[in-house]
Amino acid sequence: MKKAKTKKYASNILIAVLIIACIFMVGFPIAWMALSSVKPGVELFTIPPRIFPQNWSLEWYKQALANENVIHYFFNSLFIASTVMIIDMVIGSMTAYSLTRFSFRGRRFILMCVLAAYCVPPIMLMLPMYRIMNMLQLSGSHAGVIIGHLTVTLPFSVWLMVSFFKKLPQGIDEAAVMDGANEWQVFIKVDLPLCIPGVLSTGIMAFIMSWNEFLLSSVLVNKESMKTLTVGIANYISSTHIDWGIIMSLGTITTLPVIVLFAMVQKYFVEGMTAGAVKG
Amino acid sequence: MIKKWLSVMLAMILVLLLAACGSSKDEAADTENGREDVSGSYEGEKLIIWTNLTADAQYDVLNKQFAELADEMGVEVSVEKVAFNEMYEKLSTAATSGEVPDIMHTNFGGTAYLYAAKSIMPMDDIINRIGADDFSEAYKTVLTGSDGQIYGLPDWAMHTSVWYRKDIFEDNEIEIPGTWEDFLAAAEKVNTKDVSGFAVPLDGVQVAAQTLYEIMCSAGVYFMDPETGEYCFDQKKDEAVKVIEYLVSLYKNASPAGSLTWSWGDYRNALSVTGTCAMTLDMGAVIGNAQENNPDMTGKLGCFDFPGVDGKKEASFGSGYCFVASPQEGVRNTLVSDFLTALYTPERAAERALSRPMFAFPSYIPSFDLYRESDKVAEFKEEVDYIFDQFENGNWYWYGMEAGLSSMSAYIESTTIFGEALQGACDGTYSAEEAYDLINEDLMAFAASM
Amino acid sequence: MSSDIRVKKKHVVNGYRKKHSMIGLAFSIPVIIFLLVFVLYPVVYNIWLSFTNASLMTGTSEFVGIDNYVRIFSNKLFKKYFWNTCVWTFWSVLGQLLLGLGLALLISRPMRGGTALRSFLLIPYVVPAVALALVTKWIMNSDYGIVSYWMQQAGVLDGRQSLLALQGPAMWVVILLNIWRSYPFPMLIYWAAIKGIDREVMEAAAVDGASKWRTFLHITLPELKNTTIVLAVLRVIWTATYYDLIYMVTGGGPAGSTTHLPILIYQSSFGSFQIGYASAISMILGVLMFICIIFYVSKSDAADS
């Protein structure tokens, strides 16, 4: 009995150590970024480096936000990611409904195409995408970036949602049809509400992917006031001298909103994802 | 709960959408108003201008001057920043779709690319209008295409020197080195655990090629023959391999190990802010860096030219910025010409050169006096005189443009083979000869494809 | 329900299915159009480009047959970059699956603050790659980076050296960063799968006196097999084509040691202006990814039936 107790004690300690290690692993980069952004200039390059600031200062935020483009970056990112999220949720759920609740010919082929689209490297889309946007007169516009992000997120969203819609028993639709509902009503009133956690969590993923996307956003937009946050910050490193203070404040401005937003909606995300999204 | 959250979110997005629509409507209205009146003046015309200058101080001055002119001429100007590491991405996507900006303020490599892509027009008329004699000859040569026309309007120039810590040299009783051997010896002598002798920055994006090229120039090895304009890097293999070997020995004996991936910001910080290196090649930006971030260091910095192999330096790596413009028709052609001409007053040219936190000097001769009177520069009179002298009287080249504009120059700047080869040579993956072969084969393949 | 009504219902439903399968198809039309215009067209365009010598500098474009492919396979650096892609993908995916599984086991233990811990562990999932890249570049700076400083003090690194300037370690750094960013997704999926395992089976095993380790090995792991296959395929495709992180942390250096195919494609397009050649490389990458998907589909078909 005593042995078992010691064993339990040891395993608890092990778990505690593991948890602390995890917290450090996850927290360190973010904490470093946030803490650096409030260090005054003289403390940024101290040797040996210090983790905590001696004096707090908001000068980097003042400098970063004095540049009106930073505000633009932020709202561009927010607008683009929100729109991508909505479109993904709408089109994705419609497609999933279509592919799982009907048995028309070519259904499997469409699903296959969606999967194939998922494995097209974004870098391969980059240049043709730029040309299409020019042809459609969308280059440099938010619509262009949104379409670009959809090419990355939509196949994945459809694929995820198909797995949610598959789980609904066919009988539900049939019962609704018996009650006289048409296809659209079945979709809106029966299937979609049942899949809401899955649809929401897919939307959240799309939002995050869009918010973080760099490559296509960078190729498709030139105008300063149209850039997204990720592209805007990346430009700061490449200039001939690096303002670490400003960069860290911009990094914090980019990261914190998504963390906060995610914390708020996480419940639905977890609920949706664990409704059995990925299963053989 | 879900419903509540969903409706809040939807409302938020609706507001955003409305806001976006609202603003785009405003823009549309603006352009409509603008198009009404074209005859007679430039009223309502719009110029799109790109610049590589992403540092705020430089960008602000350019933007201010553009805005002044836009006001005077009644045109609308939209300025877009294109960072160096994405310059060729932006230029090539723009060039292939015909979306080149009206005017671009760029370096020689960017000019060479746009020239090769046939996206810019000759500037001879504008240069003559401003005054052909007001620009330095060397500068005009480098921007001359194979058809004899000048494709860029020189703005300001830079000259690579060795920037060093005068106090460290004094403490170690070191004379300014005059040969490669002396230079290596000096770098080794001042090299300590905390302060390295000479930083050899080799970041893959542009920096590796620049570091190599300054040493190549000093030994008289070039990519293109300055006389004939033909590719000649393959002709002088032995000398080129020696250059790479020398670069590697500088790295191994006097440079911090991490400098393998250092870019401009890193080595400038090391010399002028943290004081962790005693010498580095630079175009003078270290002064601006020190003035901003570590004023105490400002007085301790000086410069001398990288020496030649046995004393006589064959040439230096010079650089600069110019304005280029895409071909325009009718009234827009005169608009671009008027706009660019108006940028060349002594005051404006000097102000632009001084906005660079490095010793850029104006290429427009009438602005020299104003430039030298500035506080920022007067403090370094000795160094400025020295650089002016070197620039006027020594050979200086920009890689690949030893005999005028060439697509090779854009390629040298954009390819990553220099990083691959030189970083590999320094960490022992390649021998100097293998590194040379990698570079040479890559450049030859490009030359063959043109 | 009487058999009479059942027959009627079946009949109505059958009619409904036949008559309305077209309406069902209509729900897919937005996606079909989108994929045709914004994915299929670019891919076809890419295939065409890969057989030309298209240049982004001169704008020329002539048909050259399979020249680009021949050049790729005769290029000795390509072999190195291809191998880098394999190393990057293999370890990234293995690492995130293992870490994800480990943490899933940890958070599936009943304990106080478990939910909070789970939420906390999900954070890296939303941290933008650009922010992570910037922090990394700084903390690994050879002169003033705190991680470099610690390692230099510990004697792991030479003075004024950085992990990012050393060929092998640079690759490990980007792989670890990628694992850091990617493990939450597998963790969540594994956690859900573990929760879904029949409790009675587990309890029965415990009663039988099976050790935790044996239970894990013989009950938990086999249950997770399908999940693992799906996750692995998804993440392999995502990782092998993922560009942003490496581009922003090392740019493919030092000495090309972290250059993987997406970086190579970017460099061939905008560094060498050889868009035809770059398209050929993306075709190779695309085809490899397609093979992965085929593998996935055959597996999931087997699982369905």
C-alpha cells in the first residue's frame, strides 16, 4: 500500500513537472514578445538579455500606432478574415449538405476534386492567381485577397463539414420531407442547426488561417493601406535597420486579438472538433 | 447561447461590410470627379509611385516632397512601399501584367530589371531639361542601356567603405591597413572574444553578393567586362577563387560565427549600437544608426576604403538610387516629365540625400553645397571629403553593371546562389573553388537564357 | 408504423430523391465554379508553364517539352532541397502527432484545472507564424538573443554563434517551431478520440489487472489508428507545401540547408525569374501531394466499407 502511494505521489510530481514544462513552452515566446514590446529602447539590447523590463514604456506602441497604416493593417485583416470565415461557412455547409444528403452522379468526383484542391501547394497558385485578379480587375483589392484565402481554406472547410454532415442520420431529412419541407428548408431548418458546432468551428479555423496567411496576401496586394497585418509586419524586418521594439509591439497587436477571440469562442471550437470531425 | 453569439458576430460583420462599402464608394466618387477635367492642366490626373525606401525617415521625406508637388500641380499621388526582400516579386508580377507604376524610386538592380523587362522609358529628355552637366558622369554611365540612352534619373549615390572604431585602432596602435594582408592582420589583432575584428555579413538576400563584390572589386575581378560589357566572371577563375578564399579567412579569423546569416541591420547594430565589432563594410548607414540609438558611439566611428590586394585598389562597390518611369502618352508624358524635373531643386535633392540614415550623397551637383552644410554631415567633414574623393576619382561599379545597364545585375541581386555558395564556403560545406563554380554556373545559365 | 404507410413513404422518398437530386447538385455549384476558376485554371496554367521556358524578366515563353523536368533532375542542388523537404515534413508531422498524443493523454486525465490547461495548450494554434518567426529571429540572434545567450553560457554554442547560422540546427529550429505551432490540432482530435473510447472496455482492462501501459498499448493505440492515418495525411500535405514559416525564419539558409521545395519554387520564380522551371517544380510537389490524397481516399474507403 505504501509503495502504491509513493508511486502515485511520484507520478503526480511527474505530471506537475510536465504541465509546468508545457506552460513554459507555450508561454515563453508569447511572453517574450509582449514583455519586449513594453521595454524602453535602451533595454532591448542589454547583454546579458533580461526577460522582465526594468522600466515599462509604451513608446513602441505609440510609434507603431502613429503610423496610420498600422490601423489599416488591423482592420484589413479583421475584415478579410471575417469575410473568409462567413463565405467558408456558407459555401462549405451548402456543399457538405449537397455531397452528403443527395445521391446524384458525380458526387464522389466532386468530393475528390475538393480533396485534390487541398493538396495544391499555395505557392503554385500564387502567380496564376495574380493574373486572374488582374483580368477580373480585382488586383490589389480586398476581394482579391479574400478569394486567395478561400483557395486555401475552402477545400479544407468543405472536407471538414462533410464529416459533420455525414454524421446526421438520413431519417431526419426524410421526416422533414414528409412534413412537406423542400430542400432549402431541410438545409436551413433541419440539417444546418444540427451541425452548428461543426460549422462554427470550421469557420473559426478559416478565420485563423486567413488572419495568419502571408504568402498570397503579400503577392496580391501592393498598396500600403490595403495590406494585412502579417504582411505589414514582415515589411518591418526587411527594411535596412530593424526596429525590434516596434516589431514586437506589432507582433503583440497581431497575436493578442486572435488569442482573445479564440478564448471566447473556444468552447464551440472544441465542441465542434470533438463532435468527431476527424475519424477514419 | 450559440444564437446570441452568432447574432453578435453577424452584426459585427455587417457593420464592417457597411464600413468597407462606404469607403469604397467614396473612392469611386473621387475618381469620377477627377476624370472630368483633363484638358489644359493636370487637374485630376493620378500618379502611382513606388519606392524601396521602407525606413520611416526616408519614406517620410519622399512622401512629403511628392505631396508638395501633387498640391502644386493639382494631381493625386499615391505612394506605395516595396520592401527589398520582396522587390523582385513585386516588380515581376507587375511587369508581366503591365501594372508597372508610373514612377519608381529604386536602386540600380530594380532599374536593371525594369529595363530588361522593357517597362521603363529613356530619361535623356528629362536629364537634359534639368541640365545634363548637373549629374556626375560615372552615374550616368551606369544607367545607360545598350542603345546609348539613359534609363534612370540619378537621385543619390553611396560608396562602400570600411567603417571602423577609431578608439579600438588607437588602443591597439594600428595603422590604416593598405593591403589585403595588412587588413587581415589588423582584423585578427583587434579580434577579441567580445568584439570581433571584422564582420563578414552573408545573409542570402542581397547581402552575401554585396560583401563578395566589394572584395572582388578591390582585386579587379568583375562580373561584366567594364570595357566590352560581356560576361567575364568565368575568365578569371583563379583570382575569383582567391577572393572567396580571402573572404572565408576573414570570416574564420575575425568575424562572429553568427554573421553567416547577418543582414544589414545586424552588422550595423554590431558596429554602431552594441559595439561588438570593430570593423565592417558599409555605405555609412552606421552613422545614422549610432546617432539614433547610441549617440556616444558616433564620435568613435571613422572610415577608410577597403584596400587592394597589394595596395592599389582597382575599384569599389558603389550604389545608388534613381527615379525611373514607365512610358506614358500625351499629357501624362509631360506630367511625369514636369513632376520629375520639379524634384530636382538643390534643396529637394539635398533633403532626399540627407534623409537616408547613411552617407548617401546627392548625384545632383548643384545640391552638393547644401548637403555639406547640413549638421548631420558637417560633423563628418573629413569622412565625407574622403568618400567624395574616392567616389569621384576611383572606379566604382554596381555588380553586373560595370559597363552600363544589364539584366545580369538584377539577376545577381535576386538569385540566392550567393548565399548558398558563400555560406557553404564559410562553414566548410564547399571549398572556395566549389563555391565559385556554383556561382559561375548559375550566372552562366542565366546569361545563356537571355 | 404499418407496412402500408412505410411503402408509401419509401415511394415518396424515392421520387423525391430522383426528382430532386439535381437540386442537391445545385448546392454544390458555388464550390464547383470556385474550384474551376480559382484552382483548376491555375493548375492547368501551371502545367502548361512547366513545359515552357517562360521568364518573368523578358516575358518570353516558348514550348520546350520536358526540358525543365530534365534540368530539375540533373540539378545536384535539387536533390539536396528535395531531401530537406522530406526531413522537414517527416519530423514536423511525427513531432506534432507525438506531442499532440502525449498532451491529449495528459489533458484527458481527470484533474483540477484540466479545462484551463487544455485552453492554454491550444494557444499556439492561433499565434501567427509571422509573430513566432520574429520572436525566434530575435531570441536566437547571435549577439543579443536570450536563447543564444543561454546556450552560449551553457557551452552548447560557441561565442556569438546562433542556432540559425548552423546548417543542421537551423533545420531543427524550424521543425520545432512548426511542431510548436501545429500540435494543438492533433492534440484536440486525439483528445476527442480518447474520450470516445468505450469506458467499459478500459475499466474491464483495469479490473483484469492490466497495467496502464498495457491498456494504452492494446486498447487506446489501436483505437487511434484511423485517426492517426487521417491526421498524418492531412498534416503531411499541409507541411510539405507550407511556406511562410521557413521563409520568415531562415529564408532557406544557411547555405540552403532549410530550403525546401516551396522556398525553391519561390526562389526560382522571383529570384531567377524562371517561372517555367518553377512551375515544373510545383508540378512535382503537387503530384506527390496528390499521391498522398489517393492513399488517404483508399484508406478511408476501406474504413467506410
